[in-house]
Amino acid sequence: MPDRAFADFSACIGAGTTESPAYSNRASIWHSRGNNELALADYNKAVTLSPDDGRMYRARASFYIEE
């Protein structure tokens, strides 16, 4: 299931979405796969796209806590 979700999030991002959850959700999958550099890049993009959405900051903070 994560592979299909990852493919869908990546397709949305590749199509130029500006929806921050696509980045945040893909970041979560990157993180679960141990690719922390790409996870952080996606979390940062999610925050940039939605600077007023606390959920994006919370997701990135969780990443930092787990590291």
C-alpha cells in the first residue's frame, strides 16, 4: 500500500500540485524508508506551500523529534 500511495503523491507533485498534504504525506513515506534528506525536503516544501497550516509544522516537528 505505501508504494501505491507514494506513486500517487509523486504523480500529484510531478503534475505541479500546490497542495501541501501531497508533500507532507510523501515525506512521511520517505522517512519510513529511511531517506531522511528527501523527507525533510518534502516537509519543508509543505511548510512553504501552507505557512499558516499548523499541521505541516507539526509533521516536520515530528520528523525532527524522531531523528
